[in-house]
Amino acid sequence: MADPKALYQEVILDHNRKPRNWGSLAHASHRAEGHNPLCGDHLKLTLDMPNDRIDAIAFEGESCAICKASASMMTAAVKGKTRDDAETLIQEFRDMATGKLDLVREAHHLGRLAVFAGVRDLPTRVKCAILPWHTLHAAFNAVASTTTEAEDDPMHAPIGDA
Amino acid sequence: MKTVVPARQTRGDPSFDVERVRADFPILKLKVGGKPLVYLDNAASSQMPQAVLDRIVRYRTTQHSNIHRAVHTLSEIATREYEEARGKVARFLNAREEREVIFTSGTTDAINLVMHGYGRKFIGKDDEIILTTLEHHSNIVPWQMLAEEKGAKIRVVPVNDAGELDIDAYEKLFNEHTRFVGVMHVSNALGTINPIKAMIAFAHARGVPVLVDGAQAAPHLKLDVQDLDCDFYAFSGHKVCGPTGVGALYGKAAVLERMQPFKGGGDMILSVTFEKTVYNTIPFKFEAGTPPIAGAIGLGAAVDYLSALGMDAIAAHELELLNHATEALNRMPGVRIIGTAEKKAAVVSFAIEGVHPHDVGTLLNQDGIAVRTGHHCAQPVMKRFGVPATSRASFAFYNTLAEVDALVTGIRNVQKVFT
């Protein structure tokens, strides 16, 4: 069996099995598609955000468990939040996944999203966890599609303080 | 009731002692995350035996200099060893002549050499190049670049549900515009062994030359380029237990003679003035600049190592691994093998129901098992089989039946996590 300290914790597996906010909004004010060409992860995000508050959000697509669970927990976390609060979470999640945020010593708002901290030890899987957040950021900025490759690649940013 | 198969039991060849072979590979003693390494990613890159590592160190510590240049002793030794490595590769491929072997940086480089040296000279507007759905991106993209530059067309041979080329369709693709065929010998994604000898004969009957991408065949099959009668055969050092950064292109001397150089520079010329440069003879015409000398010598040692084991014994042992893995995975509920060709090399691509290959790869790694997950640089193959990616176990002669069993247990653990 997998090491209980490892990434595949029950909460992640549960969100993979039963993704929350699955589907697509008929009347979305913002939308974006995220794609990780190297592993084939692909997701579509739609949100309804009148007056800078996320009233509704949905996602669908094909992806690994890490990406799907990350998207599911992200939608649950940002629903009802303002765009600014969501942007803060995006930044904190990215920093956690790339090892730049010390969850113990530094203040953050990640809550249950901290289960993804383990990806920092799996460089090849960081992109899987980050893709939904990247896509949300793209939707806010009216970018139709995004990827975790090239200049947008979070792995190009130095990890840690080194 | 689980049958325990002893690691060294091989019905293929009783003289092939896998445990003794494993002792030649220091890296196989590694532990990964506290678990013994089960290295099943040989189609991506194989490991080097001590004999190859030693040969590279001996060259670097006692024989290194530049080649084909100075008159001093070290340069003469380095030149001799480099050229001897060419001879070893020529014998490994059963080439007619040593000058038919060009050292490249790998298979990709070799194919690019043919595209630039042959394709750009002899393929023009409205000409057609036949490739197959199975091709690795390295035997697709260079030809697309050429097609775009010249206004040529690419025609693609389809595959059936087993992952075998549709040979009828291949033959129907030929017409008066057909100028070139590029086909892989063994599929990296599915393991299919393609009937290249018949395909080459068919193309030659219509005056069309054939390049064979042998990257996945060279580690597993006894090769004979004269018997195949291919015009080009490309393979990589690091997939035949040699180092990275080196590979070889075989080309028929008469074809190589007609080609234009690929890269310009030192060593590929006879004389240079600003008015006119006279190119060197083959194979040097295609080896501009200082080549990977240590790499080539390491490759020579690697093919010697394989030949000493015997490619037939290697193939027999690997067939046993393939059959054991195929039978075991076929018995597992929720596991589907992708690529069920009648003739296969020891590659098993598979999908686990409800689990993405990347999750499979990460979880198997926690058990010390190294497999490749992804599209295997063969996106058209993935599209054909309707999957974004697969997990792939690819075996080498140093793998054991016990390691196949470890893979099966690992897959069961993955399924447990995801139930």
C-alpha cells in the first residue's frame, strides 16, 4: 500500500472519485481551458463572477487524480470568494506546490488544500496540481487557454530561496 | 495460489544466466525509496554494464585526444579506437563496409541527417513521403519540416486495433509521386515488430528508398542491414547499453555518396578555400566537428557486450519476460494491454481502468518500479487508441521474471489505492 504520508491521501482520492462542481455553466461570465501537453491533462473552467465575486464555478476535463482533485478542491474553496481572495489562494497554492511557501512558519489561507503540499517532492507532478489554479488565473484575465509550459511554466521559477 | 517463479528460470536458453548478467550492471543494485530498483523503462534508456563504463574511463584516462588530426601518439590512439568502434558497429549491423556507418548524436540526429542530406536534395514539390501511424515524433517532425519547405506531402500508413501496420494500405499509398519511406522497426509505444523486410522490398520494386528507425529494435533483435536491404538504418547508443549523446546511421555507400552534407565544419572537408570547398569522403563527409569520441568508443564496447551475450539469447529471454507479463496482465481485471500485435518486442503498454497513467507511474515508483507514463513521443499512436497516455513497462535482457511479478503486485497496489 502507499505510504500514508504520500500524496494519495483519502481526501484527494475522494475528490478524484466524486469531483465537486463538475460540469460546465450555461451562462458563464469567465471561462478558460488549461492544458498540460506533456501529460495530456486538460480541463475547462467556467465561472459566473458578477461584481468580482465568484457566484458559481464548474470544471470538466480529462486528467490525472492529482489534477482532478486539485480542481475539485479549488472550485469548492473559491466559490463565494472575491476575485482578490481567489488570487491570493492561487499565489499561495503555487508557492506551496513549488516549495516556496513554508506552511508551518508562514501565514496562509490554504486550509484543507494543504494536502497537496506533498507534490513539492514530486517535480514531475507539480504541474498536475497547479494546472487548475493556472486556468483560474487565466479565466480572471480573459485568457482563453493556458498551459503549464514555456514561459508560464511554474517550474521555470526558482524553487525555494536558493 | 501464487506461483513463485525463480528469477533465473528461462526456458529460452539454458545458458543465459540472468543473475550473472545482472551482476554486470552496478545500477541494478540501487534501492529507490528503500525498495530494490525494478527498472522497466529500458525503451526510454537502458543501463550500462561495467565493461562499457570501464571502457569509457580507460579512454578518458589513457587514450583521449582529438581524432583525424595530429601526428602525436595520443591522437593516433584515439583515432584508431574511434575507427575501431565504427568497425564494431558495422559488424553489429552486418554492414558491407565500415564507411557505411556514420556516428551521430543519436537516432533523431541520424534521421535529421537523412532529411537534410537526402531529402532536401532529392525530394521536391508534390513528391510524397510515406510514414506510419506508429512513428516516434523523431521520424515525423523532420519530414514535416521538409514537406513544408518543399511543398511535399506526407502519407501515413494506418494501424489495426492490435497495433499492426495495415500492409495493404501501405502498398496502396504508392504512386508515381512516392519518393521516400520512413518506418520504425519496432514501435516504442506498443512494441509491434513491423514487417520491414517485405515493406522495403515493396518500396524498392518501385524505386523508393527506405529509412528504418531502429532505435527500439537494435537492443532486442539480431540485425542484418544487408538482409533487410534498407537504405538507411538509425539507432541510439543509450538504448543498447551504451552512453547517451551517441548513435549511428547506416547508409548504403552508393546512397551516401549521392547525398549532400548535413552539417558543415571541420573534419568533413578535404580542402577549404573561400572560392570552393571540397568535401571529404564518406563517412567523414557527415561527421562535421569533433565527434563524441568517448561516446562512440563506449557504443563500440556496448555492441560488443550485446554480441558476446548473443542477440538470439537476448531475444529469447526477453520473449519469456514479454509472455509472462502479457499473461499476467491479461489475467488482471481492470487492466488492458494496448498493443497486442502478433510479433512484439518486450514492451507492454497498458491502461488501468479509472486510473490515469501519471498516477500509475507515481504509485509504482513508490514501490521502486520505474515505468514510463505519457504519450511516449508518439501522439498519433495515442490518438489512434483513444488514450491521452499509457503506462509502459519495457524490458531488457537483465530483467527477471520476478521483476515482472513485482510489476503485477505494484499494479494491484495501485488498484487498491484507487478502489
